Amino acid sequence: MTGKDIASLSDSYLMNTYGERIISVVRGEGTKVWDSSGKEYLDLIAGIAVSTLGHCHPRVVDAIRKQAEILIHASNLYYTEPQAELAKKLVANSFSDKVFFCNSGAEANEAAIKLSRKFGNGKYEIITMEGSFHGRTIATLTATGQEKVRKGFAPLLPGFRHVPFNDLPAVEKAIGEETIAVMVEPIQGEGGDRVAEAEFIVGLRRLCDERNLLLILDEVQCGFGRTGKLFAYEHYGIEPDIMTLAKPLGGGLPLGAVLATETVSEVFSPGSHASTFGGNPVACSAGLATLEVILGESLIERAELLGKYLLGKLSELKEKNKLVSDVRGKGLMLGIELSIPGKEIVKECASRGVLLNCTAETFIRFLPPLTVTEEEIDTGINVLDGVLNQVTPPPISSPLEGED
Ligand SMILES: Cc1ncc(COP(=O)(O)O)c(C=O)c1O
């Protein structure tokens, strides 16, 4: 099929939830993908932080193949080895004592919300941040601090309060009789790589301890080595009570997880929560292989190193181009804020063979695989630079223009 055929078939039969998609991808290897015409692209977005070892990493492919040959699905009526092994490895490498597996980030956050409410024993309110993104189910879109995500889905779920990000006094003020938890992304990915300040996260931990609240960290996008630590909370010298993971966890297969301390986990008992596919043996095998490569090949250190390199290049871009107003993020979760919408910039970069993404209208982000090279970063930056240079900056308005 040609790219056009794939697009027209998709548009005919799929619900229009994603709008226009830039290309039809048919193959991937490492940091590269190819479209149906054979055109090669440098993928610096990695399926939005999913393909963290690059596409079709041999260790992941091997793990999937081996597991698929012996058992693809068993259901959670039974024990399976890959699920137990991955849970053990996650616990060994984090603050947590217990794991619940599901299939996506939204599901992981749903489970975290349920776990908190069960722990609350009548208390149910969760404080979340403006600009956050926690998923598209009715509970997680209610938790999400973005009006555009919630619009059209009323009545929303009761029990959520949104406060400004990085504003500890606002969190403190929002705590009420029914509050049981505070939920936060250490780096707001969809919100445009907004990094939580150290005082904020440390202050939240203290506040939660003082007021008997749970601290839930959503590391669905920033977790698993991307920021230069296996989990972003390690940057802050604190530990959460609950953490959610997904995106890179299954090495490209759908897998999410909720990790929690023993005290919190034990409020779940048989029947409290479940998932037909959660912890699927093939996805867990792929996840185990991914975690083994991340830890065994020092990819966390690499994310920090290459992140610094990319940050330097983006900062140079900001110096050179007036359209770039900010550079933000951490590790290999970085991007630039533009003074114009970024959608067309991303499209033009793709036509020149580099895949990036625009979030929050004006933020162009890089989420490359942790295996990305300096040369690949250079290529991406050069293409983005070239595209930005061709955009005519909007005229500088006089001080009176734009004033109400
Ligand atoms: C921080 C965060 N939480 C939750 C989600 C939802 O994950 P999923 O799309 O797998 O449901 C996302 C997705 O972008 C995310 O970035």
C-alpha cells in the first residue's frame, strides 16, 4: 500500500481522534524509521518516549520472540514468570515494595487513584497540578489540569482539585477534610517539559507526611532512565508512596504499572482491582529486556550525558533564533518554546527527514531513544535550525498593540 492508501483507509475507518498524521510508518530500526515509499526519517521522538532503546532493539525482539513461542497470554487467574521477574526488578530498583501491572499510563493512574481512595477509607480528594496530563479515561482526564482535555465530558468525576504547578502554598491551601493525596509529574511532559522545582517536590513530601497524605508521582513519561536517573524522584532525594509507569516500560508493547509501598499496597485485596491483559507475559518479557539493557549498558548515564549535549545545542539555537523563547526539560526530555505555533515546524522537519513533536501548541520537544548519538542530535538540530530560519518572525508589536 502507498502512504496515501494507508492514510485514506485510516481516515475512512478510524475515529478521527488524532487529526492529520504526518506519515505512514512501516519499519523501524534504532533511531530510524521508514515510510511506505522507503523514505528514511531520524526519529527523535521515539513514539513519545516509548521506544527508549530505539526501534526493534535486538534484545527486545529476541525476548518477544522467545516468549511468544512459549506463551502469549495466560490471564491473571495464573502466575507467570515474566510478570513476577519484572515486578521483582522494579521493586529492587525503586522505593516500592509491590507492583500492579496494567496496560497504559491512564490505567496506571486510574489504579493509583483507586488505591489512594481505598487507602483513604472515606477520604477521596486528590490535588493535582495545572498543566498536568494524566490520561484520557474519565478519572484521569478529570485529574488532568488542562481544560482542553476535559472539555465536553461533563459531568466529571468528583474529588479532584487543581492548583498551580510549583506552588507549594497553593497545595497547602487546597488541602481539605477529604483530601487523601497529591498527584504530580516530576516533569510535565505534555505540558511542555515543565520541571518541578526541588523545593516544590521536597516541600510536597514534607507536607504529605505532616498531613497524612499520599504522594503520587506520575512517571509515565519521565521515568525509566530518561532524565538521567532511573526514576525522576531520585533527583529530589525523596521517595513517593505511589508511582505510575507506562510508555517505555514494555519496550514498545502496551504495559503500565503502579508501584507502591507495602503500607499502601496492602489496602488492595482480591477483587479490589484487576486487568485482563495487565502484566501480559510477552509485554513483561520485553519490559525485562528493556530494563536489563538500560541498567546493563549504562543508558541512564548516557541519557544524562547526551541530554547535556542536546541542551547545549538547543541553547545555541535559542541564542541564534528570536522565535525560540525558552529551552526546558531534563536529561533526554527536552525542548524549545516558540513564539509561534509549532505544528507546521514539526511538519516541515518531517518533510526534511526528522521526526519531532509539538505539544502545548508552541513547544517543540525531543524525546529521542536513550541510545541516540551526538551525530544524530546534530542532524536533528541542523534540520530544525534550517526550518526555523525559513520562518518569518511575526512583526514586533508596538507597546500599544495587543493591550486590552
Ligand atoms: C505523564 C503522563 N501520564 C499519563 C499518560 C497517559 O498515558 P497513556 O496514553 O498510555 O494512557 C501520559 C501520556 O502522554 C503521560 O505523559
